[in-house]
Amino acid sequence: MMIADPKLTTTEIECAPAPARRGVNLAFRTLTAVVPGKSREREYRLGIHEGDWHWGADRYREWAYSWMKHPDDPEWARWCDGWCHGSGDLPFGSMSNMMRRMKDEGWEYLQYWGHMTDGIDQCCGNFYWPAPALGGPEGFRQGIADVHALGGRVTGYMNCQTWTRDSYKNDSLRRTPKSDLPQAALDLIHPPEWFEQWRLHQIDGSALGYYASTLGWYIMCPASEGFREHLRWWIVEKYAKEYGADGVYIDQTGATAAKPCYNLEHGHDDIGDWGAGNVEMLRQAVTQARAVNPDFTISVEGSGDALGQYAGLHLLSGLCTHPEVYHYTFPDHILISGQLRCAGARAVPAAFSDHLALSVELDVPEEALRTAG
């Protein structure tokens, strides 16, 4: 089952056993707007064949690479064994100590979450100014440089779809009081009108909350020109140019449900342009970031064929139940197993049998991190 649509219009595909298991129920659902006087056509394909799933994977690969680009990953990303995951209260001045501990275990890639102003207590904020409590922008830049001096790599964290709606009026950004931030940071907190202009619009025009009652997050529209520029700016102007990072991890990009946006003044011409918006954001960001650092890479949560044109690493976690199918279909996409963080050593044999790199956490004593190297 597949849909032939290089435009990437949001489509749900369903295959489930029929009653008494004497057949299957198949369904395609496309989220698209058909305005009066216009029409839309969809090309769905169903292949009936002998043998197992390999036949379908081969046919899909042929179609996909008739128009998709093969990934162009930097050499270090192609050969890395995975990353060590760092988050929480890891001071930027201790990043080099973390890297020394990692290299003792055979790792050279630190993926650092929780470094941002509103993320030091829960890893996944969406205001990416390096936290003053951890060392601020200068400390982050120096911490990355210290890791580079040891032969390591560092990438930061972002999210593909969230913004804290009330960050403009709140007195603090989670654990960081605004009084701790310089004016240059405060000037980057978007006002309410920016949020209203570029947020996701549901069919009734309302906003879509996401952990809204606890974290204050709302869903933005990745297909909108404004939010896409917001992400591109942080990736290129900050992570690549100012901080000297080797890349970014963009959470949820290939793992969240594609959501329809009914505000066609955003710059997208259909309600189902979520996926295409993310692909365009990745294309712009990685192209411009590599003009600064040719070894810059973007990793994403989840896996995605179209995303993989520009995303170098795909974190599977528990969201990809059959990684061997994806790996066979797109053998040049680099898959990272996140199961080790959840299942521990039990996940290692499965990861190696599926030819996956690993995401791991090291048990590093706090005093070791805080000791000057």
C-alpha cells in the first residue's frame, strides 16, 4: 500500500484484519482542502504479489528515489556508533569532562539536551538561549570548543512543533527568571501576535494545546513561513554560526502525528502540508548550516523517507516497531536505537542485529563532571 504523492500531503494508511481473518480491511485517508469549483486527485497504489514484504519495499524504494534525494551525510556521522545523551544540570564548563568519560567508553558524540533557558529541569524546552545557570551563550560556545579539542562532537536540541504561548508575559521561563537574561535574549521571546499568526489553526480556528496545563506549550504550524523561519534562524544563526555546534536534534519531527492547519495565509496552499513544511525547513537549515560548517548534521526523532533527504540521523526509540523493514528499504539512512535508554543491555543484541547505532546514557558521578579537566 502506498500513495504516489511527491507533494507529501498528509495521508493515513490503514491495514487491519477483516472479521474471521478471511481478508483485510484497507483504508486511505487524505487531509486536503477541496474548494468550490476545484478538484483534487489522489493516486493510491496497492500491490498484490507472491512472497513477503521485500517485494513491496523494493517497489517503494524505486518510486521514492525517482524523485527523492539520497542523503548527503558528513563522514563523521556515517561512521559514528551513536551518541551519548546528556541533559539536565550539566554545566557547560563540564562538557569536556563528560567527553573524557565518554571517550574512555569508546564514544565521541555528545547529544546535549536540556541546555536551553526553559529546559534545564525537563530536557525539552523551546526557547533555545543557553541557560544562564549553566554558563550562558559564551559558556556553551566554549564548552563545545573544549569538546572539539578532545576530538568529540556536540549537537543541541530543538523541537519541530512547540512554543510556550505565555513566555512573553511570564516572569520566568521554567526555572530561569527573566531577570537572569540579558536584553539580547529577552528580545528573542516572541510576542503574542507572533504566536497567533503562526500557530496551528484547527478547523474551528482554535489553538491546539500540548502539555498546555503543565508546560504551557502549544502546537505551531511547521508549514508556515514564520515558524519555519524561527527554526531555521536558531539552527543556522545560533547553533552553526555562533555556538559552533556540529548539528541539532529536532524532536518529534518524524514521530508526531501530522496535523491539519486551516490557516492558508501561512504560506501553505493545503491543510495537509505539515510534512512538506518540515522537509522544506530541514532543506533550508541544513543547506545554510553547511555553508558555515560542512560537517553539520541534523538528527530527528522517528524515521522518515522524505525527511531523510536532509536529516542525517533517525532516532527510532519505540516508535518504529520493525526497523529491519525501514533499514532494508532505505539502507543509506542512519538509524539510531534509543531503546538502550529504556530497556538497557537487553536492547543491545537487537540493535546490532538490525544494524542500528545506539543512544546511551553514562552513569557519571557528579563530582567527576564538576572537576576541572
